[in-house]
Amino acid sequence: MSRKVVLPSNLDALWQALFDHPEAQLFAGGTDLLVKMRSGLVCPLTLIGLERIEALRQVEDQGETIFIGAACTHESLLNEPLIRKHFPVLVKGLQVLGSPLVRRMGTIGGNLITASPAGDTLPPLYVLEADLELRKRDSLRYLPITDFIRGPGQTVLESGEILSGVRLKKQPGGMIHHFEKVGLRKALAIAVVSLAAILDISKNGIVREAHLAWGSLGPTVVTCREAETALEGRILSRETLERAAARVRSAASPIDDLRAGADYRRQVAGNLLMRLLAPVPQPLS
């Protein structure tokens, strides 16, 4: 089969390519797209690559926020000092994402567009309250990540629109950033359940603020305000965490699939909270 690949070098060239080929499939690293093409799930005649558009590959310090271009690879973000300094929870998710090859090729925008509830960057981006930048040729809008993803593989991206970047508020120092996933193997594992957490804890051990998000626990990333409020205003203890664990187990509605049953996922979702009692890790260098 003859397939055309267009590689625009800037945004103006991209808009023209989309105008010329409205049926085209966009890609950046292509790690998810190639799997779908090889399995026959999609068969695009035209591909438009974003990897040469420098504006989509930048990490910019914008004062109180950091902008991450959608075509930034996972590996580039792992090596970016601004990301390591301000967003340790995202770094922890990136470190266990796929293989070195996938991290070298795959992009943060691709992980968002794929919109898998098992995506390793998604729970960290939820607890970081990410805003997503969406561009058309003549318009620009921002959406919270919670409004962008509608279900597995489903987003609100419109025709002729691209995800151009992610905007994150810088995190204060001294916060606990935690990410962990449970899979069927130690490496290259798809999450059975994952947890991202950011906790602000006072010097006397009181949780002042908690942000929690679970992957693979529903059709989208699951947040549970009831579990967060069970922690806030209390000392971070086993008893407090068990109370929060009971609330997320009650609120979650996971599915049975080939990797795990719903009851197991509920149990693991609560159990992962207990890991927050582990010694606080040293800051990323």
C-alpha cells in the first residue's frame, strides 16, 4: 500500500498540510500509532508528523508556570532540569513508562491523545492540575486535563485542532511527590493500578493538602475527593491512610479484564495509599 508521510517544519506548514490532507492521521513519536497500524486497527493513507516542529518541542519557564510542548519526548523531559526540579511526580511516572526506546520516541502529547487510563503520565498530570493548550489555525484555547479526556482513546479534540502543549504550575518545595504502579511484571508493564500523589505536610506531620489520582481504575484517571479530605487536617498515619483507602475502594468502579479483576483493583488502589508512609525520598538531582 502506498502511504504518504508529510513532515512540516513549522506550524504554518502544519496548517497547510492539514488543509491539503484533512483525512490525515497526526503523529509525533508514533509509538502507539504504529502498534495500531500493524494490528490493522487503523490504516491511514496520509500521515502528518509533528516531530520537526520546534515550537512543539520546547520546555519554557513562564514565571509561575512551565510550558511543555506536546512533541517533547519522554526522554527529553527526564533530562530537563526544570521538570526534575518542579515536578518530581511526573518524573517518577516517566521513569517507568515503557522501554528506553519508547521513552526516546514517545511524546507527552501522544500519551495524552492516546488517553489510555493506564497511561503513566496521566495520573501525575491530574495531580499537577495540568492545563492543555489546544490550537487551530486561527484560534487557541486552554482546557483542564479533566475536561479533555472523555474515555479510553476519547478526547474533546476537534477537527483541525492539535494538542500543542501542557502548562503546569510550579510546585512549592517540600511537598511529597509519589508515583507507583502495580503491573504483571517488573519492567515494560502496563499498569494494573497506579497512584500519583502530592501531599503538603506540616512540620508536625499534619496533611495540609492532598492530591490523589489513580490510573487503570476506571475509563479515565480516577480522582477521589473523599479520600483526599480523609487525609487533610490529620496526621499522616496508618489509621488515616486506611480511612482514605476505604473511601477510594467504595468510590471506584473498575472493570474486570485480562490483567486483573475489579475487586483486586479496588484492593490495590487502597493498598497503594499505604506506601505514602514510606520514608520521604531524597529530591531528584
